[in-house]
Amino acid sequence: MTFPQDLIQQLARELQGSEKSRVQVEHFSKRFPGMTIADGYAVSRAWVAMKIAEGRKSIGHKIGLTSRAMQQSSQIDEPDYGALLDDMLFAPGDVPTARFIAPRVEVELAFVLERKLEGANVTVDDVIDATDYVTPAIEIIDARIEQFDRHTKAPRRVQDTISDNAANAGIVIGGRKMNPRDLDLPWCGAILRQNGNVEETGLAAGVQGHPAVGVAWLAMKLAPWGECLQPGEIVLAGSFTRPVPARKGDVFDADYGPLGRFEFRFA
């Protein structure tokens, strides 16, 4: 199925309304059983374009579903991706809970680019060469489309997640900025504490064996659209921990060892 433009715009408006009202919408894939992954990206792009028309600015991209387990559970064989916009970026400290519906926190590395990455053949070395620095990043994911159907309790499908800007809602950047060649990237690890308790630990090798793999994949994925990864953009390489639900008042401590440590609180 290929959604007509009027339906793509309608669903994008539903997502925009959901984000503003903090009331989730039902699964698109249930309402339109023939929905494809391409339809999902079309809706996501229309929603992002809507936000940019309202004054937001693009600052980069996020890559999701990077672990083998997540891909198998979503019944796909590659990651997904979404857009990062300027109002999604937070410094360590207070994060406004009222911005989100059902926020969850993931531990990642961010690649900040110095040079353009484009084309159909991009390697891990190309990514390293094009990167200005790597820095710790926390992604805040959210669900404008409900995670579980309100009637059947069935989980949403990957088409829904992709429509929902690959679940992206926020990013907290802290810690040190380091040259990727000074790091053994797969061995970069983190400890995530929630209200003083260790909630998650992980290594960046959990992201397809090497966190730059997803960045190369994204550059190649954008090529058929005539797009590329631009200098100055932030690229979230994918989570190497499970998502941790967050509530108002929760304090998170993200400890990346040599890459630094920072705290943030859902205020």
C-alpha cells in the first residue's frame, strides 16, 4: 500500500495534535492494515516538515532498533531512523516532564560531524574520518502512538514507531567531547542510575558491534532521497541499554567512565 498525500498529511496532523495534547492516538497499522514501512517514513517526514514550518530547526538524526533483539521483536532486519530538532535538545539539569507523554530513557553515543557523509558506499572508517567528536548522549523516547493497543493490548508495529519519528522526543548531551580515534568505541560503556539505583549498564558494542555502523547505514539510507549527513549534525548512534521509564521527580545519573558523567532530572 502507498498512502495518498492527503492521508499522509492527516496522520502527520494526528501526531502533531497528540504531542501537543499529550493524548495518544491508536495504531495507524491497525486502522490501515496494508501500511508499509515506506508509508511510515512518509508520515514521519510530513510531521517533521510540519514542525519545521512552525519554526523548528533540524539539528541531526537518531538511529533506532539497532540491537539484534529489537530488530527480531519488530520483525525487521535493519534499524530505523528519525529527525532531531532544536527544541528536543537539553543540557544536563532539569528536563520538563510536561513535554512528554510516556518518556523513557536510553543510553547512547552521539557523533557530531565535521564533514559531510554521503553516498551509497559509506564505511565505518568514513564515519570516523568525518566525525568532529563523539560525546555521551541520552535519548528520551516517547509514544504519541500508544505502545499497546487500548483494546487488544497488542504492541504497536514498526510502521507505527517509524511514523512516530522513530519514537524520538528528546536528547540530553553531557560529558566529554572526544576524538573517536582516541577511543575503542565498541568498548565505551555506561552505567545508568535512576534515583540512586543502578538501572542499566551496557557497552556500545551492543549497537551492531560498533556504534559507527549505524551512522554509515543512515548515510547510505538517505542517499536515494538525495540527502546526506551534514557537517555540524548530531547523529545518535543507537541505544546500548533497554529503555527505562521516567516519571516526574526522577533523577538520572549517566556515568560513561572516561567519557564523563552527568545528571538530569524530570522536573
